[in-house]
Amino acid sequence: MLEVRTEKLTDNILDLSQLLWKKRILLIEESTFNAVQTKSILEKSRIEIKKNKIEVVCFNSLNKPKEIPTANVVLIGLDGLIKLKSQELDLKKIFTLISSMHMANF
């Protein structure tokens, strides 16, 4: 089963210090995450998610980080920078993006 962290963001800030240079972060807004289709897609792709060092984090739209005011899905790279902002989850696009990154094999 896929492990998902639920974050209660303090002052709308996500603390990346624990994951920096260790994991990529896939932020998914709570209502998007709770959709049956999203959960199914994530579960079917759990091996690929783990292989790509992705930590799935669900957040509440009430405390959405300031950096992503209009996105429901955000990919943050190993370096802590935002790599992708999207309204919907497209794991194929995310995996393709990761494989093209300089840090893909780290």
C-alpha cells in the first residue's frame, strides 16, 4: 500500500528540510487526492513512485502554500525547487519529467 503523508502546514509553509536531496515531493490537494481515480492511479504506480524517490504529500486547500496558489498537483525536485504545477494528476508526465532531469539517477 502506498504511504501518503498528510501535512498540516504552519503559516502555509511546507518544511522541506527533512526531505531535501533525499526525496522528490508530489503535493496533491486534498479534494484531488480523495478522488477514487487519483487513489487508484497512485496505488497502481506505487513501485514507480518509490523508484523515483517520490514522497506523496496531501495538503488541505485552506492552507495551500503561497507558492502554488492555483495548482492542485505540484512536483518539487530533490533540490527543493518546484518542477511542475498542474490542475490534475498525470503520473506519466511526471515520470517523464523526472527521467529528463539532471538528478534523475540520484
